[in-house]
Amino acid sequence: MMPMRRVRKGLRLLAERGPRHVLRETAYNYYYHRHERIRGRAFRNGNSGPKIISLFGDDLELHASMRGINESLYLFGAHEPIASAIYSKLLAPGGHVIDVGSNIGYFLRLARNAIGDSGKILGFEPVPGNFEILTRNVCRTPQQNIQIFPWAIGERNETADFYESQVPNWGSLIRDDSLLPKGVIPVEVKTLDNILKDFPTFRPTALRMDVDGGELMILSGARQVLLEYRPLLFIEFHTFALGWEKIQSALLELRELGYSQGVLIDRLWDQPWIGKWFRERPWWSGVKEGRLESLASSASKLPVFTLILHGSRTGLNQRDVGNQ
């Protein structure tokens, strides 16, 4: 009886939503349940795993909670594999990178590998516990071209409430129950426009941010940086927290500043536990390259998505991503 009930339910979903939706949902559920089995085996009997892993040739300390990015790195040695591959490919030796929401330093470490000894990085992480780990991880790298600061980045210089999350890399300047807030701490907030006045030799070629709803505030406080340098932008947008209208307005402003091309990544599918073939298929909303207008249209229904924006086509295509 149970198998027949499932068959009838499957046929009903197929008729109501179409084959594409059913196949997509089936594939995601398969990989998600496989991930849960891997996770269960790894953390059986309360084993939280080692706090130190090897990444990009150096040790990287993880947060003791082992949630979010920490779990991903511990179980699979990777985080956001599509976004990581594209971002690394677009960075160049000697580049100057601004990294906002550095957390424990994964993307900061990735950028360091891409820009080399001749590049520079400014990293920002306001959560005290994360910043302590980040500091130790930076000290583990042989290069001396990374500077980090315990500040949040926003649209004005001020002291503001910051909502820490139960997941260490989900903290935000905005409060949203979806981000699992656990407490509030005061943090120092600075704008990128003001910060760069103190670094006259720093010429940003890339700006990466993952700030769980604070992305529009950062863009507002970095208008001079964008006008003067037009760095490559790596932004994780949180539609569920901001609403599509605000994001769409920000994308129109970016287009006026010259950001005409880019790559859209559906964050839901950019998981190391999802099969490589499924992650990389545009048909599955994995990667889509094109004009900003087309990307915005595709992104409007996604709860979380990553845009990597630039002013001209780079020649990046699906084959490039698959070869990473």
C-alpha cells in the first residue's frame, strides 16, 4: 500500500508541477539525505571532529560549533565549490582584494592563493569569536600581505547592534529569524569609502561580501570605491531577508556604474555534497553567465544567490567551471 501511495503522490506532483520540478526536487532530496548520512557517521557519539584541517597547503582552524561553513570544510574540504572556482579564476596575481564577512578566513585564503605575494587583502569580521579564529588562521599563512579588522561594514560610521547566529557564519546587522539569531552584541561599523582613505596605496580589484542581509548597506557605503575602481564584485544576496525589489534597485544602480556582465549561482545548489554534474548544469540553476538584465530575471525567485559581476565579458563558460 505504501509504495502505491508514493507512486500516486509522485504522479500527482508530476501533473501539477511538471517533470522539471519533480526531477529537480528528487535529485536534491537524494543528495541531501546522502549528506545527512555522511554527517551522521562523521559526528556519531558526539565526535565534533578536529578543529584543524589542511586547506590550500596550510592549516585552517575551524569553529568549535562545526556548523555552516565549518561542517562543509570538515566533511568535504570545500565550500561553495562553483562560486569558489569562478572567483579564484577571475582573481589575478597582484590584485587588491576587500573581503567583507571573512569569518574564519576560507575565501580570504582562497584569494591569497590567487593574487600571490604581490597582492594585498583587507579582511573584516565583527564577531569576536570568529575574529579570534581568523587571526590565528592569518598567522598560519606565510605571506604578510593580509590585514584584518574586527569591524562590520555598512552605510555609515557608527556603533550598531549585530545579531550573532547559532550558525557562526550567519551573523548579520539585520535581524531575521531565518538566520537563527542567538544574541545581540554592539559592533563598530565603518564604510569602505572611509576605510580606504587610510590606505592610499590600496587599489581594490575585487570586493567579496557574504553578510546575510547587510549587502545593500555595504554597497551604499562604498559608492566612491565603486565609482573610482569598479572592482570585481562577489556578492551573496539574501532575497528572503531583503526582498526582491530592493535587490533589483541595487542591481540597476550597479548597471549604471558599468557592471554589465556576470555569473549567477543558485546558492541552494552550490553545495559540495551535491553531485558535480548537477551543480554545474545551468538547466538546474547552477551557473548562468550573461548580461545583468538576464541574470536579474533569473535571480528574482531565488531565496539566496551569488552574483559575480564585472564590466566586460571574461570568456568564462561552463567548460571553465567544470575544469576547476
